[in-house]
Amino acid sequence: MKTPVHPSPRQATGIWLLLVAATLVSWWLVERRGVAARIATSSALLIAGFKARLVLQHFMELRSASSIWRNVFDAWVIVFVGAIVAGYWIALR
């Protein structure tokens, strides 16, 4: 097993700023009237999946885990975000 690698304060701040920026983009897409609701909602959900992956990788030390665990959690994010987006689109029919 690899030794956990903690992000440096500079890296943690950069990742945090990226998370904040992604949150603001999601909010802007959903609140903006010029973007179709389906597209805005789907985009916000995909951005949420991206944010979940960032948190898992950098703040829960998944970067230093074995590739099997990284792949399992990446697949988990993809499957669940995909299922939520698909369910949303199916419900809108």
C-alpha cells in the first residue's frame, strides 16, 4: 500500500478554488434563463460528478490508493451520475 500523499496547502487551495468555480458555473447555468432547463440541469449534475471525483481524489486520499480502488470509485461516480441524468431525461418524456 502506498503512503498517503496529502495535498500541499497550495494544492488544496487550488482544488478548493476549482470546486468553488464549478459551483458558481452550475449556479449560473441553472439560474440563467437563456439555457434550456434540460441542458442546465444535466450540466449541473455532470459538474457535481466532477466535483465528487475531485473530492474523492484529493481530500479523501484516493490518489494514493491502488488503481483498483481508484477505478472502483471513478466507476461509482460515472454510474450514479449517469443513472441520475438518465432518470431525469426519462422522467421528462
